[in-house]
Amino acid sequence: MLHFGDNAYDLVGAFWTTIQLTFLSAIGALILGTLLAAMRLSPVPMLTWIGTTYVNVVRNTPLTLILLFCSFGLAQTLQITLVDRNSPTSIEDSNFRLAVLGLSVYTAAFVCETVRSGVNTVPLGQAEAARSLGMTFSQNLRIVLLPQAFRSVLIPLGSVLIALTKNTTIASAIGVAEAALLMKTMVENQADLLLISGIFAAGFVILTLPMGLLFGWLGKRWAVAR
Amino acid sequence: MPSARPSHTTSRRFRIAAAVALAVALPLSLAACGGGSGGGGDTIVIGTKFDQPGLGLKNPDGTMSGFDVDVAKYVAKELGYAEDKIEWKESPSGQRETLIQNDQVKFIAATYSITDARKEKVDFAGPYLITGQSLLVKADNTDITGAESLQNNKKLCSVSGSTPAQRIKDKYPGVQLQQYDTYSACVEALKNGAVDAVTTDEVILAGYAAQSPGTFKVVGGTFSEEKYGIGLKKGDTDLKIKINDAITKMEKDGAWKAAFDKNLGPAGITAPTPPTVDK
């Protein structure tokens, strides 16, 4: 609890929501992004086309719009709320899950492009050799290409993760009680704007700086020696 | 060659220092260009909301309408500025204090509640309107009649982090609260049936009800007290007195009631007695 005059704010709780949003969306984006990359690399023209269209559409749509679409389009119009409508916390849960969905869908486009660039670092001869050994496309991808691709793009993937962490603040637009929403609340009540912004900026630096360092270190440690 | 090293280091240091100085100076000089004045010369810059029907709304044709706008126009007239000398500046809730402190506006009339925290940063003239938190429901709704009827798992909507949203969370824990960035989004959710009611100051709700008559109604009276004032630069006593006189005059000569009826009458709420200005 953070005390400001008579008011107490659950700073840790808000940042915990930010961390949960980031973590779950990162997993979602990694899975979906890798699938999309596989589609874009696949020899089936239809899959390639779907992957390419997805990336171009989603990557160029503002995140706020995607999240508002999740809330108004999916939940309100199409009734896809992802929760039991009668539960006593349905709004809160629905918003959180829709935010994870929106953030995953958005970030997946960037993960896809990052992974694809990693695949491009693997010498073409390896893919050809694998194919001549009789490996199918998916075996080639799973056993030869992706393991090397991921190792070579750890550092840019770290950047995508940091961007995702900061993007979670947009979830406050559909009412997820994460750090940015608490900041709005505090700005409404308190007079010390600079101090409040400083606290939240520091909070995000504390979250993202270690991520950058960790991925930098991992990237070096697991670099593919060629 | 050892003698070459010191000069090399110095020039390198100098280059870094120069780069840092440039990096600091460039945004500062740009900021200096961007700083507006609070309406020097023969025009006046007034801050208001651009997206609040019935209070401060910028119409598609560029004209301004609403109760706040009418009050601001009257005050400007009393200060000696005709309507065509007013330059309107959009003042979203989170930016109002900053706009005043940076002299980007002369004064702000934008559903601006007088609170102690805000008084630390700006001065207030008025109040020119006393309202309170209320509920907006669909016209055919009968089970929400007031704050007491909210408890059994009703779904409410308000703006993220706003005072009404906080009050609902603190006082009515049985209520589920949906927060959006704007009231328009909340009203949309109410229309879609995703929430049972929208809550905030009664006059704001009345503005939305007046915008689409017959769709919504304001129910339950008020369960808080908000005093709307005109925000101005801290310490500008001269301006504060002039604005207070203008508000008093507006309340006395009937223009105040006329403005209220014109902008918020269609919502079905009657004009309250104008508040007494705090001198």
C-alpha cells in the first residue's frame, strides 16, 4: 500500500496485474506468433497468404482499437465475454481475459516477423539438406529451423516483450485495473503529478530493465556459433 | 605516441558533452516555440470539454454548445470579449490543471469540480452549478431506482479512475464496475445492455439523456455533492473577482436558468436554484 495523505493505493496490486497481463499475453503471443511464422514459411500458398494478411492487418491496427473491438465487438455485440455472465466478478474477469486476448493477437504479429527473420539466419543449405534427408516441412521446422531461429532472435524477442509490457497500459481503456488505471485514479485525487508519473515510470523501468538484461545475456549465451 | 593521447581524449569528451548539450537544448527550444499564451491581445482562450453533450460539445460544424460553454461565453462577455473573440481549447479532465498552470488558457469551465487537491494547484471562481452523482438507465428500466437498489450484483459503468468510479468501488462493493476512458463508451455499453447503469454527475448524464430523448432516463436523485467552478491561475485574484461578479450577474438576470433549460431541459431535470458564489 502506498499512502498519499488520507488515501492509500494498492500500487503492488496494480503492477501485479500488469505482470500477469504481460506474462499471459507473452505466452499467447509466442504460441500464436510461432504458428503464424510457420504459416508464412509454409509451402502452402493459402497458409502463406493467411499469415501475411494477418500480420499486415494486425500490425498496422492501433492497439487501442483492437482492445476496444474486443470489448465492444466481441463481448457486447457478439456476446463472446469469455466468462459466465452471472458470476459476481464477470466484468473484471471478462475485461482481463479480453485484454490478454487482444494483447496476444497484436503482439503475435511482431513475434511472427521476429521469428521469421530468425529463420532467415539459418543457412539455406541446412533446410535443403534436411529436405533431402526426407524430412517433412514440419519436421524441418521443428528440428532444424526453429531451434536455431529462436536462439538467434532472443534479443529482438526481448524488445518485443518490453514493448508488450508497456503496451499493457492500454488495457486501462477497457477497464483492466493495471498500473495505468491506478495512475489515472491517483492523478484524479492527488496534486503531485510529477511524483506520481515518476513512481509509475520507475515501476516500469524496474519491470523492463531486467528483461532487457536477461534477454541480452541469454542471447549471447545461446547464440548459434557458425 | 603518448603525447597524442590527452588531446584525443579531450576532443572526445568535448564531442560527447556537445552531443549531450544539443540533446537537452533541442527539445527545450522546441518547447519554447510551442508554448501558447493565455489569450493576450484581443482574443481570449477558454478551456472546455469538446465531447460532453449538454455541457461542452464541439458540433460537427465547429460551433460550441452546452451549459459550460454558455457560462464561459457570458463570463467572457463580462470580461469584455465578444463571442467571436473566444478561442476554445479542449480541456480533458486529466489536463486541466496543466493547461492553467502553463498559461495555455485564461480560464476553464469544463465540468470542473472544486476539490481541495485541485485548489493546491489552481484557483476556482464560482461555483456556478451544484450537482451530484446520479444514475443513467435505459428508459424502460424499472429495477434501478437509486443508489440503494444497486447492491445485488448490478453492473455500472463510469470513466476510468474518475471520482464517481472510486465512490462506487468504496461505498457499493456489491456493484460490478466497468471502466472506460470516456462516458460515450459507457453510454454505448448501456445501449448494448452490457451494463445496467452509467454513473457520474447528474448534469453530465442529463446531457446524454437530452442528446437522445426517450432512450435513457436519469434516476435516483443525487448521492454526492459536486460544485462546478471556473478554474483559473492560482493567485489571479483580480480575474477571480471579475469572474465571480459575472457568474452572480448571470444567475440574477435569468441568463443562467435560460442556459440550463436550453441545454439540459430536454433530459427532464428541472433547473435547480443557482448556487451562491463563494467570494
